[in-house]
Amino acid sequence: MSTESSSGVVVLTGPSGSGKSRVAERSGLPVVRLDDFYRDGDDPLLPTTTFGDTTIVDWDDVRSWDAMAACDALEVLCATGTVEMPVYDIALSRRTGTRTLTLGDATTVAAEGLFAHAVVAELARRGLLADAVCVRHHRLVTFVLRLVRDLREKRKPLPVLLRRGWHLMQEEPAVVAEAVAHGCRPMTPRQAERHLAVVVAATRDRGPRA
């Protein structure tokens, strides 16, 4: 696909539970939830991981996610102002439908997700990248926030959430380092919110989409 873009994408990546979804919601920008591009749980090519004697799909492995489909959807959205996005149910581990996302007069869209850093280079190649941020807390704070969120949303059974959460806490410095290596600037949620406020103001100064 090669279309001429009139809008740009701010990528928000970071460890699971770091607050990137909240930053995106508070930005005032249209939001693409990249986690909706996870593959269905019955896909035989999905990677797995083992915690004790329990084997589950490794949703923290980038291979569980369709990066090119995400980039294609963002390109259509930026070029035309509207796109059909998948709706993914984490608890069911599958897509359950679609939704229409429209930019309206916005000239920038926030794309947030666990693997968002993996699309930075491709979005830049397509001329779509406006900025890239890695949202991060101290990893103990992230552990607690992630567990509270996952329990509230009933994502997985508690033993799985605890084992997975402990594993993710150990891996968090490497996750942040990888995002930085992909060109994302590390920021706390508060810093990221202030940064996106500047981005939003700049896009308003440029006027509505062509």
C-alpha cells in the first residue's frame, strides 16, 4: 500500500500496565488501540510460555501480534480519515467484531499498545510517524497497576496473572530498553501527558486535515 498521508501517528509504547492507555485517552487525540491486532487464541502459530506446570499463549511475544495489519490500518486512517478497526477481547483471546474510527478534523492519531515500538520503523518508512514515546513507571508500581487492571477486567485467572506479572516485572527494564532502541523516548505518564499536550497544540496550529 502506498498512499500520500495527510495525518501522522504518535506511537505510545511501554510495559503492560504502565499507563499508556490512560495517557492516550487523556491526550485529546483519536486513539488506535494496537492490542486489538493480537492474533486469535486458536492460531496454531501463536508462541507459548510455561509458568510452573501451566502452559499459556505468550501474549508478551511480538509474534502474537500482527504488526503489518496494524500499520496498514493506520495508513488507511491517516490517508482517508476513517478505517474499520478490529475489536479484540483479551479474556476470550479472539476478535469479536469491528468498529469504525474517524479522525474528523484531527491531524494526529495516538497509537498505543504493548508492541507499538515494533511499528515505529515501518511507520517512519511510510512517512506516517509523528513521534514515539515509551511510557514507564518504576517496575513495582507497574506490577501493582497491571494486577489491579487485569483483575478488574477479569483477563485471566489470578494464579496466571500473578505468575505472569512477576515475570513481566523482571523483564520490564529490557522492555523499556528495547523501546528506546526502536527510537521511543522514555517518559513517566505525567511527562508523556505534558508532551502530548504540546503535540496536540501543534496539530491545532496546523489547522484541520486536508
